[in-house]
Amino acid sequence: QVTLWESGPALVKSTQTLTLTCTFSGFSLTTNDLCVAWIRQPPGKALEWLALIGWDDRKSYTTSLKTRFSISKDTSKNQVVLTMTNMDPVDTATYYCTRIRYGDYDFDYWGPGTLVTVSS
Amino acid sequence: QTVVTQEPSFSVSPGGTVTLTCGLNSGSVSTTHKTSWYQQTPGQAPRTLVYSTNARSSGVPNRFSGSIVGNKAALTITGAQADDESDYYCVLYMGSGIWVFGGGTKLTVL
């Protein structure tokens, strides 16, 4: 059974760095074609794809925010970490981690999401 | 900048058919974009309806179908039911490991 869950601070201040951890089970990020992505959703707004890391350690980031992001994985712990620098109140959102398999191109499993509020 | 467009809202009568679309601000959507469609109800994580343009996810009723119509991806709901009232999002694969979500469509069934 595949599960993912997000953890991190619920509240950060402007200009601070946010670190979110996705812990997963039921699959390994050493398996070909598997990736973990981060997606966020501000309250009442649309989903936004942020970043992805693959089984082969390839990384990709949304173009508009890539200078602020860093994604990494620890395959021994089944974890993926997303770091966002210089947080702003507009970054207030529910942050989801998801699994995706190249070939299907489907974000097939999602964590429950974690709400991060950025105070000014 | 790539913008993926969706109708902000749509309304359908129970039992009716509705087609939601997913376009690009510049260019056409094709099968190479591997369009996926997600349904989201308030407070819940999204769930996959269709992936890779027209593959229905396991357990999804066959009244949901994906296709390319003209220069857009499309999600058609045939025989809409009350519990189809949700937000629907498409996402396109832009290559080089990058995805872009649309702005979402709020579907009302009444």
C-alpha cells in the first residue's frame, strides 16, 4: 500500500526558509521511472506544481520559482525534502507531496497535505 | 510563460453531459502533453480521473473520459451525478520534467 505524508512547520515568518519533508512507504525511489513531486494550493486557489525528483536523482523545478527551491531525497529513509527560501505571505498554501511514474505521467498517490502559513 | 487555461466554472444538469477543456495560451495541446485530470472536493487531496490524455484511473466510473478536441484536451462527463460537483484540474507535461496545472473548473450539478 502506497502512502505519503508531509511534515514541517505550520507557521513560518517572512524571509525565513521553509523545509518540508515527505515520508513515503509502499514504494522505493530507487525503482526506475518513479518520482516524487511537490504541489501546493493556496487557500481557495488552484494547484501549482513546484518541483520533482526522480529515481535517477534528476530534479526539476517550476520556472517561475526555481531560484528559491531545492529538492533532495534520502532513499534509505524513504524521504524527499523540499526547501524554499525567502518565504512570503503569498506562499501560504497547503503543500502536497505526490508520487508520479514516468510512463503513466499520473500523480497517482497524494499525501493529505500540510498547511503552511507565512506571517509578515 | 506557459499558462494552462480552463473554464473557471461550468454547470450541468443531473444526467446531462459536460465537456471541460484544457488549453494552452500559446499553441495546441496534444497527446505529447500527457494530460491528466484530477477531481478535488473541499478539504481533500485531488484524485486522478484520467491520465495520459485518455487512460481512466482504476475505479473511476466510465462516465468520465478524456480526449483531445481541436487544440485542447477535454474531460467529458456523461450522465452527470450530484456527487460530480467538484473542482476539476488538468495538468500538462511540458517536457524536461516540468508540469503545469490549469486554473481549475468549478463544476456545479443542478
